[in-house]
Amino acid sequence: MTDFTMQKDADGVAIITWDVPGKSMNVLSLDGAAELNALIDHALADEAVKGIVITSGKADFAAGMDLNVIAAMKDGGAQAVFDGVMTLHRLLRKIELAGMDPKTKKGGKPIASALPGTALGIGLELPLATHRIFAAENPKAKIGLPEIMVGIFPGAGGTTRLVRKLGAMGAAPFLLEGKLSDPAKAKAAGLIDAVVADPLQAARDWVLQASETDLVKPWDAKGYKMPGGEPYHPAGFMTFVGASAMVHGKTLGVYPAAKALLSAVYEGAMVPFDTALKIEARWFTNVLMNPSSTAMIRSLFINKEALEKGANRPEAPDQSVRKVGILGAGMMGAGIAYVSAMAGIEVVLIDSTQEAAERGKSYSTGLLDKAISRRKSTEEKKVEVLARITPSTDYADLQGCDLVVEAVFEDPAVKAEVTKRAEAVIPQDAIFATNTSTLPITELAKASARPDQFIGIHFFSPVDKMLLVEIIKGRETGPRAVAKALDFVRQIRKTPIVVNDARFFYANRCIIPYINEGIRMVAEGVSPTLIENAAKMTGMPLGPLQLVDETSIDLGVKIAKATKAAMGDAYPDGAVDAVIFKLADQGRLGRKTKAGFYDYDEAGKRQGFWSGLATEWPEADTQPELTEIQHRLMFAQSLEAVRALEEGVLEDIREGDVGAILGWGFAPWSGGPFGWLDMLGAPRAAEIAGRLAEKFGPRFAAPQLLRDMAAKGESFYGRFGAGKQAA
Ligand code: NAD
């Protein structure tokens, strides 16, 4: 089994084709790199070879480094990582210098890359080391360096080469934000050299006519100056100071990769190219050895993909959805209709009036128009997608639906009625799903004549943007319903987690304590600015007060009243209610009323905090330590996640971590609540929880599971990792 093969043609061009057997997309492994190295040696030594083209045997060029390999490299320790990276550097540098005389830079063989489609990560770092990059006219192809998104940075020379090619400023969006471009945009930005109908032919032609000077990279030529200036050049100085401030402003220091990347760029800019590669390798090793990158790769890549591929799917034949009925064309129903129609599924969108159903469909029109104006879609695609959505008031139109998703008002009686009406029409084997966010699935299933075919499919708002879908099994939900829900989620290209039925399921259960903890602190006299900044400095995308303004304060009031009714005297959140009820009484319901914890201008733009906060809940003279606030906010969420695991609501910690990051933005650098607790270590986590419980109340008491693990020195991934069931 070989990943790379080489063929020489009659003109003396050696075509090296990358085609990893058994995979739809090329990824680089260490063995693959060794094969490529041997082929390059062979071609450079072979006098009959005039030039080399590196291409792919697949529709795309490559998706990057095999992240499983990167995760495994770590096990060998820092030296092994560094050595592995330096091996890649030597290979790519060999391609770049192509056998030329080191002094005169003469005598090298031209090497070009031909990219039929997507080229990401090392799939672009390799072409960047060649002398010319030709990409196909393939608007679907994505070109870029997305490493930063999983907590690392381009460490196979991509960082050093791109900065030398585009300057620090020009390279910043690609390196720091992982920006991906289609071939035309990549060409305009200077990432690649040409976009052509037949890149392999164009690369061959180029190789055959290339001159010796074509092969010398600017940074290997005499008198090279970095575009935009080096760090001690006045213009370069401004760039680096600005970039450093910008990165810190955006990451607040919680993402080690961004900082390490900047260091590699800054230090690398002041030394010769080969030394810069070594510096890049050192910083890359540093980041790879940081627990954050392990946790991010594990949750955002390995486990996310495993869940998307059906890691927890029960055995059942393919349950792909052909026709979905959606009941309720409000905010959620309209969004679910859009994502379904985009996935090629026929949609019947039902509401009580034809006008409401049409309005639900027009939500899709709006999104498609926006996509067209941004050149992300076309008129033809719009016509095609809209034709799949039939707005109606007639339940008879649900005939032939193999799945129904109910998104009517959050009222058990209304939900029971629509369940019965739909089940009277849909096929016997159809699955009925509810999108409820607060009502127990098992209770709602009582309205169904087929409770084993009844399930929760809980979307997050806005449906078209949010990546997570929570699938909830009621007590009687059968395996085929779970398989159906999972296959539907795969069709609409979202990430599923499967949980058991309990109050607020998983995501809302954990996010509510976070919001409540922030609100409690306001009542205690903690500075609202300190609360919000502490949250962001732990990597939460929104502070708790901003979050409750976004989700609306009246929703908080509604949930509080319902929870209190259900829990009676055991209800623990009176201190929270004292604050939100007061805001609600004054009509401050959050962003939607342009008034909440924050003030908003007419356009709905957030201004400062509402001045009334300071009069109603004056700030205390002595403010708590930052770490204490951070611990309160992080433990409020994480302990709830542990309780969900302990109670069997969560069955797989991978779902707990992936769901937390995608569902409510739990500090992504940590890999999720279980990843974060593992970083702290169970003994320390239990000790901090104990201290918080003593000071702030039993809501922080360490769950038995955590205490057991602390006593035994266990970690969550050690005990429950890689699909080991929680039992
Ligand atoms: P919404 O009020 O915007 O929409 C509900 C729609 O259902 C309305 O268009 C209404 O006319 C229609 N409807 C009511 N009774 C009906 C009936 N008998 N037959 C047909 N249509 C009927 O509400 P929403 O925000 O879209 O929420 C819908 C459901 O999704 C609720 O169960 C809610 O808890 C849940 N949910 C909401 C969110 C959110 O962020 N809004 C998130 C997840 C889940």
C-alpha cells in the first residue's frame, strides 16, 4: 500500500501522484512523508528527469496532516515531536532547493504542484515548498491553513514561508484566523500562482520551460526583504506591535497556539530562512506539548468526527430522510425547514394559518438571497431549494413523510394535539420528533400511539448557524428512532449528541448555572465588568450577562417559574430571581427590547451596562479575586456536566465535551468540561469545588463521581474515554 506513486513521461517529467488507498481524501502520515522523500530523491538523482509535478489521484489535493498521527506523535515526548517536524522540514526544503547548488542556486530541477481541488494544512504547506502552484478552476475547492482552529499552527514551514511570501500583515488572516479561500481568491491573495482548467497539464508545461531563476524563492535570493518590513524596520515594527495587541485582544491569552505562532513569526523574521524553520519547529513542539492542543484536537477533530460518523448509532438499516414534515413555522421550524431543504430533503412546513406557513418559508428565501449577494449561492440553487418546501395548513400533506419534527408552541397540550393529528396521517413506520427545549420527552410521548418511534431532536437557535443537535431518548424511545435522528443530523451536516431524558437535557442544563452564577454575582455586588471579563478570560465567547441579554430575560423568568413550580422548597435560585424579575418588571427583557443588563442603541448595538445596575446592586468596596470568579463560572458548568454523566443523562464524555463547545461555546481551548477537569486533575478539581461549596453553597459540592475519581487518581478520559460507556 503506497500513498505516493511516480511515473515518468516521454518528455522527462516525473509525475508524483498522491493517492492514499482506502480514503476519500489524502492526509499525510509519517510513512507517506517517507515515501514522498524517497521518490523525490529518486527523481532528483535520475538524469532523465527534467522536472517534477506533484499532484493528487483524488478529486482534492489533501486535507492536511493526519491529526491522529499528530496526537500520537505527542506520546513520544517533545524531542520526538521536534525530530518528526524537522524531518518534514528537511523534506520540504529538499523540494524547494530541488538539487540546486547551495551557493550559485543553479542546477536545480523545477518542481510544480497541480491541485485539482481542496488543499488544506500540509496539503498547502507542501505546494508552498514547490516552485509553482497551479490550481483547478474549482470554486468548491478550499485552500488554506486551518490549523489554528484546532489549537495548533502550520508547523511544516507554512508559517515561515507564508510570512516570507506575503509579509506578516498579508499572512495574518490565513495563519491567525485559518481563513480558507477558493482558488480564485487564493490566487488574488498570492497563496497560489495560477488557476487553470487543467492544472496537471499547466504544471507539466511550466516545468518543461522553467528557467533556473524561476526556481529560486525570493527568500533564497540575494537582497531579500520581507514584504511590509521585518520587526525592526519602522513599518514592520508597527505591524508586529499591532498584531501582538490584536491577538491578545482577541484571545485574551487563552489560546496558546496564537501566541506561539506570533512568536515563531517574530523570531523567525529576524534570522535566515533555515534557522526560522527551526524556530517554527520549536514553537510548534511547544504548542503540541500543551494540554490545550491535545484537548482541542481530541474534541474538535477526532471525537467530533467520530460522533458525526455515528459512533453512538444503534445498528439499523439506513434511515436517511426523504420527506420531512415540520409542524410550526416559527423561528425554529423555519430554520429546520431551511437546513433540511438545503440537504436535498422534501419539506412540508405546517402552521395554523397559510400566512404563517408562507412566512416560515420566506425565511429560507431571505437566507438564500443573502447567500447570493455574498456569492455563496446562485439563483438556480435558490429556485431548487425553495421548490422543496411546501408551506401548508393541511395535515394531509404530511402523507409520505418518514420523519416529522414538531416545533409548535412550548405547550404540552398544543404539542399533544399536533402529535395526534400528524400520526393520523404519516406512515406507520415514520418517526416523530419534538424540538422542545424544556418539556420531558417521556411525558410528550404519552400523546403518541407509537412511543418507541417518538424522540427529541433539539436544535439550537439560529438553526442555520448552530452546529450541534441534541438527540434525546425518552424512556420508551427505540433504537430505530435514534438511528433515524442521527441519519437526519448527518444529512443536514450537523454534529449530534445523544442523551437521555432529564430536565433541560444536557446543554441547557449546563448553561443555565453559568448564566445564573453571573447574575448571582451582580446581586452580591461583584462588578459586572469584572464578571464579564473573567468569563471571556477563561475563553467563554460571551459573558453570562451578555448571554442572558441575547437569549432574553423573560425566557429566564419563564424557566425560573417553571423550575420553581417543579422543585418547590428545594428550588435553589431565589437570589437569581431577585435580579431578573426586577429587570423583567421594568421591561428590560434583553437585546430584543434594547434594554437588559446592558443598554442598546436604536440599532440594537450593545452599549455599556445599564446604569440602574449600579443603583439597584451597588458594587462592593472589595472585589473578589479574578480566579475565584473564573472558578465559579467554570465549575458551575463543569460540575453540572459531571452530574449529567453521573445520572446517566450523558452516556459518553466525548458527547459531553463536543456538545459543550458546539452547543454553548464552553471554552474551546479546554476541549470541553471533561477535558478541562482532566487538565486540573480530579483531586484539585474536587478540592476547588469543596472550597467553593463552603463559601458559596452546596451547588458547588463535588459530585460523588468526582470525589471517587480524586481518591483513585483517575481522569475522565482515562476512565470513560474513547466510547467507554459511563456505568
Ligand atoms: P415560535 O413561537 O417562533 O413558533 C411556533 C410556531 O408554531 C408559530 O408559528 C405558531 O403559529 C405555530 N403553531 C402553534 N400551534 C400550532 C398548531 N397547532 N399547528 C401548527 N402550528 C402551530 O417558537 P420557536 O421559538 O420556533 O419554538 C418552537 C419550539 O422549539 C418550542 O417547543 C421551543 O421550546 C423549541 N425551541 C426553541 C428554541 C429557541 O431558541 N427559540 C431553541 C430550541 C428549541
